Amino acid sequence: MDEAGLYSKFVEILLGCDFDRKYYAYCERHREGGWKLAAWLEPAKEALAPHLEFKYQKKEQFFQCREAFVGGEFKLHLSLKPPTAEWGLYVRVGEEAVGGPFTVLARTVGKRRDPGFSPDPPAPRPRLSNPEQMKLVVTEGLALFEDVKKAVVAYDWKALAEASGGMT
């Protein structure tokens, strides 16, 4: 299976999860805020601690979680640079990997659903006001990831790979 085929299938799965609509609603709920806390790293670690095992990538300044599934792996990134948060989701199936920031994935899914779709703002990100809101932003972002994860894991990637000539 080539990267274009994998990406197309991934977008189809996101479409089935209503990823675009859920992401834009999530950003709308968190559009206010202007938290300029310089010491945001510790509150971020606290917000993530009850969830998946995230490691902080100091050089690139984001949190990353890797999670394997049969035939592949998820990488979930979270960049918290107050006043905004940005998520990234990447999926590897076999040797091919696809994904991107939630903003890009949501826009791509929205355009697949409706070719005339034009989000406003074009790349919304949830905004942070304080540590409590950060916890809420993290919890809701992880819920979006869990929706996608269930659908990706449920899909028969092996059958798709065999139909398209195998995984490279």
C-alpha cells in the first residue's frame, strides 16, 4: 500500500468519526484565553499524567505518546505553547506513515465532506486561560484521539494492503 492510499483511507476513517466537526466544536469551546504563563511545563505534565504515557521532547518542545496496534503505531503529539495548544496525530501502517496537525486533518476531512468547506479561522487551535482549562483542553483532545484510535484499530489494514499489492 502506498502513502497516498493510506492517507486516503485514514481521511475516510476520520470522516466516519466526524473528526472535523468534533475538532472545530472543541476549538470553539476553547476560543477564549490568553494565558501567558512562562512556567507552563509543570502544569502541562500534571494535565497529561492521568492519561497516556507522554514523554516531553525538549528539543522540539512537544509531548509525544507512542502506542502500538496490530500492524502499526500511533504517535500523538501535543505542543502547549500558551496561549494555544496544538495536537498532531500520525499513524504508521507497515512501512508507510501519514498524519499531521489536527488543524490540517480537520480541514482535509471537512473538504472531503464538503468541497466548498472553508473553516473560519482557517487553522483554529484551542486557547488556554489557566491550568484548569489546560486540563480540560487535554482531556477533550485525548477524547478526539480515542475516537480515531478505535476506528483505526478496528479497520482491516491487512486486507487493504493485500488488495493493493501488499505493505512495503
